[in-house]
Amino acid sequence: MKIAVIIQARMSSTRLPGKILMDLSGRSVLAHVIERCFLISGVQEVCCAVPLGPKHDVVEKEARFYGADVFRGSENDVLDRYWQAAKLVKADVVIRITSDCPLIDPVVCSRVLELIDGGFEYACNNAPPSWPHGLDCEAFPIETLERAARSATELDDREHVTPWMRRNAQLRKASILGPGGWTARQRWTLDYPEDLEFFRALFALSDVTASRMTCQQLLKFLRDHPEVSLLNNDRVTPREMNSIMAAGFTIKQTASWI
């Protein structure tokens, strides 16, 4: 069974254009994402699904430099881009990651992946949201991705890849429950200048290189340095949509890890 991470990556972010190639401790944000994805247990390939068009060529170049394969496809139909990328790398199971999450945790992703081994047809860790925003991970067999690619017709379903899967009552779905509370209110994703300020402060101040810090280590650091979390605290918003779409999920408790 071949397990592949597919990272959606583009230059044309609306809120912070070019964010995934911004410098973070001497490397691009995308470089950190790719390197962490290679650490997920069982992963055999990492592929960046990049839109067609010359403005995105620099993303392909950066992805290949850090060892990822690349598929170029539709900018707006991201679901089809994922489907075609999965076929390119001959994946049996796909892990979906976004390119603006440089602290994505390989251990948490591995726990989500285990749910697919357990027979579920879609798995995630945000139904309901209970981890820091920026650790979101989804996994699904190639058959589920194919069904979505052939069946989904709504624009939102095509643009965001997995809403059709999350709503589908016929799929066996599960979610890994995180610590919740203070942990779930942490914002570890890059959308605004304040987020970049947060990441740069974190990487500059942490004793252990932040590029290799686990979720546990990051949370401990932020408890000891609350001023760092405050840098992008005003951008923390409720994630109601994931909660609304959580109906029909089997909730799996996390083992004691913190």
C-alpha cells in the first residue's frame, strides 16, 4: 500500500500573497511543511499539487528542491488537482495537508492515518476542532477521493477538496480528538502578517529548533512564553464550519500525550 502526502500549494493567496515562500528561519514556509510531511510514519511520497501558470513556477521549483514530486493542474478545481496528483504518484491512501502550516505534526498525522488502516473511509483531526489551528490533517483511500472527484458538483466542494466527503452519510468517518480548551485556541497557520510575526518569534526564541519541535514541545514553549501566542491572538476565530460538518463521525480519543 502506497501512502502519499499531497500538499496544495500556490502563490496567489488572497490575504497574504506569496506567503508559502516567505522566509522562516532561513528556509521557506513550504520547505518546513515538506520536511515535516516526510516524517509522517508510513509515508512513501510527498507531492505538491500546484496550479498551472507561470506565476506558480517558483512553487514547483521550491517543492522539487526539497524532494517533493509536483503535479500541475487547475487552480480553482482543487479537488480535481488532488485526484490527478494522486493518480500521478499511484497513491493508495492520501494525506491532505495545506502549505501554510509549517508546524504540522508528523505524530498527529500518523494517528489520523491509523484510522484508515482501521477501515474508515475518511479520517481527520478537526471534527470537532480540538487541536491548534495549523495541525489540521485529513486522510482517505484513493477510492474515496475518486468518488468525490466524480460526484461533487458544488463549487465549494471542488475548491476545498473534502466537504463532499465530510457530508457524505454513506462513508465511514472518524476524527482524532485533541486536548481542546487552551490548546485548541492556538493559531499555527499563516494567513496574515501577524501570523508570520508569530512564527518568526517562535523560531527565534525556542531552545529546540522549531522545525523539529513536536506539538507537546511547542505547547510547553508557548505556556512558558505566552507573549509569543499574543502576537497573532487577534486573528484567532471560531471554527464553526468543522463543527457543523462533524455529524456522523466516530470520535477517537487521543492517548495521553501531554
